[in-house]
Amino acid sequence: MLKVGVIGTGGISGVHLGGYSRNPNVEIYALCDINEKNLARRAEEYKVSRTFTDYREMLALPELDAVSVCTWNSAHAECAIAALRAGKHVLCEKPMALNTAQAEEMEKAAKESGKLLMIGFVRRFGNDCAVLKDFIDGGSFGDIYYAKAQYLRRKGCPGGWFGDKSRSGGGPLIDLGVHVIDLCRYLMGGPQPVSVYGATFNKLGDRRQIKDARGYSSTVVSQEDIFDVEDMATALIRFDNGAVLSVEASFSLNIEKDVGNIELFGTRAGCKLDPELTIFTDMNQYLANVKLAQSTALSFDGLFDNEINHFVECIETGRPCRNPAQDGVTLMRILDGIYESARTGHEVLL
């Protein structure tokens, strides 16, 4: 039975704890958080008696096998490195860290400890990703040379620490863009980034003054919350195989409704996932748009369970990890490059 601890018992910890609780090979052994109220609530919910406000004390448990790091972004590196050095396997939520330097230190700690460091790129475990991967691996798309990704909210800052750069590292680019950049790169076969050109804006802020209650953040953004991150980011990412990815991400943008889609363009076919999958190709010399009989929209039913189960299986069997630390480092290089390009107004070579 794998004994697992969770560092950080806020919102995202719920899907980690739920996944662990449904895995028959796992015991949720310990919890840690500096917020004692959240800690007590999760401990009661999952019947955990070992609770800590200092992660070092929790990591000192010799019988603890692995941990999920579910803190705010600025604590990812510190907690993950300490856990790895304590001989624990680590599943770290995305983004991997605040910057590339921290991510590289995490990867180094994993290599030195011989323990698994898996990054929480959960979209790789989605049903929509699985379907697309089947078509791509089967050659249906040919050579994918261009992709577009949008993760746009009209009024969608989560509030709390998400708008505080000292804890989040940035705004929608590092919070939302990270999902679709990684998903596209994964589906494109994992090419290496060689350059980026990006721009960021803080024009609308978190829109806390908007009275319309339908906004994503209407009940969580308080007047005391800090907001010193971008509210919108856009970038072009060029890869070593010549392919290019265009990405847009926003917390606040004057659009009709929230948008979340990806598009891939290949030599044999293209597609759009919005949220159902449509494939654009030709059949018998006629242009054709293809939809599958089954639902292809992203389902959250079992999504995080798939990720948790993969983490557990990799630990138990040594199976190669789908979300290795190296991919997290690569993504941090992309994000750092975009922010630097936005700051300077110039392309950044990676």
C-alpha cells in the first residue's frame, strides 16, 4: 500500500485526494497546510489523523512514499525539492515552478534522488486528447506544422493568490496558457521550442467592479486581493521542426463568451476541439468535415483519477512517466521566453 501525503489543501487538492481515495493501492497518510482551517476540513473529509503545518515535519515520516504538491506556484520548487531529497516521489501541480531556474533545480533533485518527479499536465489524460492522439499516431493528420490555442475568459480571474505575482508568477499565461501550450506540444509530438515572440497586457485587471454575477470570479475576488499580473497574453512559439504554435490566454477580455479550444493543421487533415472534435480533411477528392459518433468533448469525469492512477502505476511498476520533469522544464523555458519577449518587445531565442 502506497502511503501518500498532500502538501497544500486548497482547491486543487480536492481532485488529488479524490483520486488517491479511489485508488485501492493508496493510503492517504498525511496532510500539510499553513492554513489550519483548510487542513482540518480536508483531514475530516478524508479521515486523516496525521496533519502538519510544516511540510518538513511531514516529510520526516520515513514511511511516507510519495506526495502531491498542491500549493500556490511560488512554493512548488521548495516543497518538491525537499520531498525529493527526503526520498519521496512527487506529483507537482502545474506550472512546475516560477521560472526555468527553479524547474531545473527540481529536475536535478529528482535525478539525484532517483525518485519520480511528475508534473500535473492533466490535459494529457483527457478523453479528447486520447481520441486525437489515436488519429495523429495513425497518420491521419500527416505532418502537423501549425497549431492555435485559445483559453480566454471574459471575466475570469480566480481571485486570491492567482493575481499576486509574488505567489503565482504571472497571470493567465502561466495559469491557463500552460494547459493548452503543453497539450498542443504533446499532440505535435513534443518538438523543442527554439524561439518565442509574445505580448502581455494589463488593461482590464480582474474586473472586480463588474456587478454581473455570471463572471467566473464574481464570488471570490475581494477588494483586498492583489492584482499585479497580466490579464491577457498572446504569443507565437516556433519549434525545431519548423512548426509554429499561436496561443492566447486571458482572465479578462472583451469577448462575447469564454473560449477554450485548440486547432491543429497538418498536411493530411486539420481539426478543431471546441469542445467537440471536428476533423477537416478530404475524401474521394471532396472536402469533408468529420465528427465522431461518440462524444469527444473534454470530460472531467475521471480526468484527474487517470493522472493519479498513472502516477501510482509509475511508482509501483517503473513504467515511463507520461509527464516527466523534462517536459515541465521545457514549458517553463517557453513561459520565461514569452514574458521576456513581452518585456523587451523583441523575439527571444531559446
